[in-house]
Amino acid sequence: MVKKSMPSLEIQKIREALGSVKAPGSRLSIVEARQLARIEAQERSILVQLELDQPNPLVEKSLRYQIEKALEPLGIDLQIAVEIKQPAPKKNRIGTMLAVGSGKGGVGKSALSVNLAIAFQKLGYSVGILDCDIYGPSIPTMCGVADKKPLMFAGKIQPVEAFDLKIISAGFLVEPGQSIVWRGPMIHKLIQQFFNDVNWDGTDVLIVDLPPGTGDAPLSLSQTMPLTGAVMVSMPQHISLIDVHKGISMFHQVKVPILGVIENMSQFVCPSCEHIAEIFDRGRVKEFCEQLQVPYLGEVPIEPKIRALSDEGRPFLLDFPDSAAGKAIQSIARRLQPFIRTAEDSLASGQEIELVL
């Protein structure tokens, strides 16, 4: 026997009865809050479908109970089914993704990443930092948020904010002094989550701070994330350039463009007498770039205040934009500006960034 559907008048009665069910965290009813997606009714059964912003088992249990109580007066032995669905997650609108890498540790890559982020911010962009240095995450400390934890909202991890920068890091996942001892597949999965499950929506420039070398983390990231390009950081000495060469080779193999190389700690200017000391043989990075035919982005002098402020959790460029190092970092950001596409640009073109698994 085919069940007969209730007439529209009965559907209206159901809708009116549901007007007593309150939306989660609101004084409005589920009808007024537009959370009532669909009603289907047969002779002895009613289906109520709701659409919520985020999953919450306790809220869903409460709603089911309220709906059943609200519809009880409509008839005896009614079968009431409640379906709750969440809207499809939105893709992240990210304009540009810049990987900042180095062949080896100790060249000041993370400090440059933080201050480049501030330089892009000064150019008017919304900026985020994705710290992919899984074994040595230093970005939270450099930005003064090492004691913070990211929150979950609307089905997405919310980045920690500092100095109007959006930040996510493995450092937020462990206690101080605790190490992460993971193999390649787990690192690969974490990097995917850092991109797919974090709310980067509306970010114009996402700076991805890579771990040194060509191990699991930089390889996983460069193979799976839609990077705009990579910026390499090197000190002037030959031993640093050997490892940078390997990093450039890795990016070439995975088809990630090299946007340029930065010579960091190129020289030391004495704050007392302004004498210039070329401690690490300044100028070798420029020669290296000419040989490999990759762009040379400029040099940043040794600046003790960068180290001191990084330890204190404050980006150097905020306080010393007119210093030699500050001007150099801002000049590098301007040289990279032709590669920058904003989040609005990505929306207009219909090409929101989505990670390919």
C-alpha cells in the first residue's frame, strides 16, 4: 500500500510546531534561524531535516529531543525521524603560497619568514605563516604565541593570531621541551591537515616555513600543495650554497618555480663606528645565482636585534623598518610582489586553492 503524503496544510502545522524549538546558542527558533532545511510527512511518519554550521553531538541530541516533544501533540504513534547535515566545507581562498626554504639549518630562515610576513603586511596584504618545520618549530616562539593553542570552529582549525598574522605550527601540538618523533607518512598527513583543515580563507600571502634540507616534510609539501614558488635562504659561505643547490634541485624535480635566493647575514655593520665586516665572504650568493640562472633577491646584513627580538617573540621589522636590515627585507618583499595574487583575485578567477591528495 502506497503511503499518502500529508497535505500542505499539515506541513504548515508541523512548521508551526517546530517554531518552539530553539536554535543552538540563539533565542531564535530553528525556523527563524533558517536551520530547517526540509520537512517530509506521510500518514504516520515525519522527516525533519536540519542544516547546522558545525557538528556537535550534544547539540544534535538536544535538538532531536526538542523536535520529538514539539511534534507529539500532532498525533499518537507518529514516527519522527530527524536528519542533521552540515553544509559542504568551503575551499580556502588563498591568493599566493610562498615556500621559504634553505639547504641547511642555522641560516636565519625562520626569522626571515616572520619578517617577510610583516613586510608583505606593510604592503597591504593579509598574511599567514604555515610552520612546516615539524622537528624544530620556532615560529610560535618568534611571534610570542608559544603558549597558545588553535581552536576549532565551524569544522575548521582556527589559526593562532599574532600581530595580525595567521599562524599554524606543530609547536602548538606539543608541550615545551617535547619532541615529535614521526616518520614520513605521519608528517605527510600532518602537512595535509595544516592545509586542508585550517581556516586560511581570505589569506593573500601564505608563507610556508620549510624545515632545512630535502627530507620528508619539504618533499611532501612541495608535491602536494599548490605552491606559487620557492624562496631559498643562504649564508654567503660555500658550504651553505652547496646545500641550497640541493634544495633548488629538489624544487626543480617537483616542478615548483624558484622565485629567488636571499643572501642572509651578508655583512656586519658596527653600530658604533659603522665599519663593515664581511664575516661570511659577502657576494657569493649573487655569483651562485648568476651561474644557476636563478633570480637574486638581495642581501640582508647581520642584525643582532633580529636575534634578540626573535627570542622575545616580536618581529624585528615592526620596530626597525628604517634600519639597514629592515629596508633590505622590505626591498625583497617588493621584488616578490609581481608574483603575488590576492585572495580576491583567486575568488574572481574561480580558482580557490584546494589540496590534491
